[in-house]
Amino acid sequence: QLQASGGGVVQAGGSLRLSCAASGRTFSLHAMGWFRQAPGKEREFVAAINYSGSLTYYADSVKGRFTISRDNAKNSVYLQMSSLKPEDTTVYYCAQFGSTSWPSPTDYWGQGTLVTVSS
């Protein structure tokens, strides 16, 4: 089970940190990621991190502004979002992949957390 938190309202140019806590004993064996989905649109890849945290991947739209990280001791993955833009406004979802690396199929989705960036 994945529990996402940290969404909220922020002004353009501001920062937010999303967190996703996972239950279970195998968190450290799985790559993790963040996606986002706006109403009426397909779910969009945002960032991914491999099982150890040594490799990270980003969508071009967030590269240089967002940072994904993980703490395997806390069974948690994070998304630090900076220089936020109004177009970043949407629901963000964390995901657990079925492998130690990305890309790989998604095993589990967390519930979404809403990020609203005001202009």
C-alpha cells in the first residue's frame, strides 16, 4: 500500500515536497516513481528512481525543477518540486514498479495528492 501526502496550494515559483510511504518489507527491492494526471488527460510520467537511489529519471517538463529521492530505511519516496508553474497543477500519484529499475511495469499505485499552483 502506498500513501502519498504533501500536496497543497503554492504560488508560482514556490516549492512543495511530496512524500509517499510504502507498507511491506520489499520496498527497497523496487524502483519507485511519480506520475500526474489532469482531468480528462492521460496519466503522465514525472520521475522515477531505481531501488538503491543511484539512478533517477525525469520527464523533460520537470527536469531541473523536480528531484526524486528515497529513504529505504523509512520505506519512503519523495518528490521535491521547485520553481513550480501553474501548469504543474494536477493530482500527483506515487507508484511502485515491478522491478529494481525503471522502466518496468507498475505494480501498485498510491492515492493521489493534489498540487495547486496559483499564478
